[in-house]
Amino acid sequence: MSSRELAQRVQGQLREKGYQAFFAGGCVRDLLLGRLPADYDVATDATPDEVLALFPGSLAIGAQFGVILVAEDGEKVEVATFRSDVSYSDGRHPDKVVYAKTPQEDVRRRDFTINGLLMDPVSGVVLDYVGGREDLQAGVIRAIGDAPRRFQEDKLRMMRGVRFAARFGYRIGEETFAAMRAHAAEILQVSAERIREELTKLLTEGAARRGLELLDGAGLLDEALPEVSRMKGVEQPPQYHPEGDVWIHTRLMLEELPAGCSPTLAWGVLLHDVGKPPTFRSAAETGDRIRFDGHVEIGTQMAKEICARLRFSNEDAEQIAALVANHLRFKDALQMRASTLKRFVRLPRFDEHLELHRLDCLSSHRNLEAYDYVRRFLAETPADQVRPERLITGEDLKAMGLVPGPAFARILRAVEDAQLEGELANRAAALAFARLEAGKAGS
């Protein structure tokens, strides 16, 4: 059973029991645009208790706000009871839930007109009480009713509006955009996790550059990611960056991110040069050219701080920081010793490092020599040569009479380097090499 089939069955059963029930929100929008909806929502005048009684085993994921999750065969449909407009003191949750009896009341408290459409999936009839179809045809993101009030209810709607405009290539209505600018500072009242998730969607839906530009125009970038906003106007040496300043360069890279790209890659692209604004030194200061001495190290620390602020998982934060920390290493790839290069390509999720480097080159000097070299190396070098089994361990060093300590790591590293360089082929040679290294340590 597909998610649409489940949604139609849910809607049909509600209708059979005498309730009003419609497809609602984003799925209607996507169907009218000829897109495949990611999920389906049903709006009804049945109360949560009545929905639970009709669909035993459903989950009351948001029953206090009138939302029940009906799941079957791995598919799921959210069923929401019609609600009226009420106050939202915390900028996210209604102070109380007042159920409504008409679909007109329900859609008028939703966010944007293109998301305020209802559909009867059997007849295909669309109910539009807010001008959503007209805005779909005109390509406009417009808040339903009073824009400031919609954003007061849920501050994150400002970012969602930007994301929808970017994803669909729409413009934001003047009153809606003005309300975003007027209330942009309030976005920080939203939890860091929700901001992170919305920004990640914006970066990975195939319109990251447009989304970043709209965030900036709405005043939201200054609030949510001031470190990125500071890239504007930071000049770069033209011999390496003929495209322009750090802001232009970053936007060009974001423009190349496809829909569905890795979230960590997208964030790595956004933050890879975040250390340049605080390390900028003009040609007059350096005596030769614009420089950003230490920008990788400072940028890595800044990326870690941003990830912590936005409550990324430890795994994702480590990968994003690693992408920033290693993005300049490719310039030395052709001169790297075999052992250094093999260790480099063993970085976790190295494909993301390689892709960031490709985008970095294409958005600046367009020289892909290092990229092509590393790709050839990966294609031509057997995996067991890149990551061979270790010839000896610390236990072997203990058997030689060595006492565990700092020298252990140095000796084992030297043995592995020699192995990766092709100088050691077996355990006996590695043990002999280790004895020589231990002798150096003791001399």
C-alpha cells in the first residue's frame, strides 16, 4: 500500500462515518504542481478521540494539538482535527486548542496560501478559501491573512517561507517579506534544533543559493548565522579567486548542490571559508597579496561552535568540522608521500571531502588537477594497499621489552608509514624495522 492509498482509505473511512475529511496542506500543493508528495495529511472535523476509535493502534503523536498518526504497512498519514485561530504566547504552540467544525476556519490559521488548500481525493475537487491556487499560478509565497500574526504564532514560519520560495522558484509577497524583515530578530526564540532542521532542508532541496540569498534579504541570516553574513564584501586574491569575494564564492558553490545532497556536505560547503572574515589581511598589510593566515584552523573552531549552537549530533558536527579542516589539503595532493595520501583518503566519508574540493575549484580558479589526481589514485590503488592490515601491534612492542608510553605511538606510526610506502611487505620486516626505531628512541 502506498502512502496515498493509505491516505485515501483513511479519508474514505472518515467520510463513511459521517465526518468531513480532506487531503490538506503540502500534499495538495504538490499534486496541483504535478509533483509527488513526500507525505499526505488529512484534515477532518473528527476529534482525536474519534479518530483513535476509528483507527485502533494509531499513535497520538500530537493529540493535545489535534494530530493523530495512522500507520500501516510502513506508511503513515497524519490526521489533524480542524482547529480555530488562538493565541501563541511561546511563538510555537497554541495556548489552547479550540476545535473547529468547518474547513474554512481550519485553513485560515495555517501558514501560507499555497499550503492552505484542501482536496477531495475521490472527486479531485479543491477547496480554496485563501487564494492558494491563484498564488500557485502566480508563483507567490504569501502568508494567510495577517502576515505578522502568522509569524507571531510560529516564528519558524519565516524560514519556511524562505525555503518554499527557494524550492519552487517563487517570489515572496511584499507584505509577507516585510513582515519577515520586521520580525527577523524573533527567529532566535525558536529552538536551535528546529532552526537547524529548517536550514538543513533549505541547503539540501536543490536551491541552496537562492535560499541563502532570501534568508539574507529577509534579515534572517544575520540572526541565525551571523558568521556567514560576515562573508559579504570580504575580498579574495584575484589570482586564485577571480569570481569575487567570499560571499560570492560560497554562493556559487551552494548553487551547484543538487537536491538530496548530503546534509553534512551542504553545511561543509556553507562553512568551509567561515574563518576568512576574521583572518582577512589586505595586500597593503601583507606587502604582497590578500591573505587569510590561519583561516582553516579558526574556521574549524568556528564550525564546531556553530554546530554546537545548532545542536548537531556529535557525528555530524565532527564531519562538518573535518570538511572545513581539510579543504585546503588537496592543493598538496600531488606532492604528498604515498603514506600521507593514503591516510588522507582514509578520512571518514572522503567522498564528501572530494566533492567539496571539486565545487571549491569550479567556483574559483577552475583548476581540477588535484581533484583528478586523487580520483585516479582511488581508482587505481587497491583498497588493501590504501588500508592494509597492520603488520605489528603494541603487543609486539611489549614482547620486545618496550614499556608502553609515547614512543609506542611513534614507532607504530613509523612502521605503518613504511608499510604504506611499500617498504615493508611482511611481519618479519616490520619487527626488524620496529627494533631499529626502538633503538633510535633509546639512543
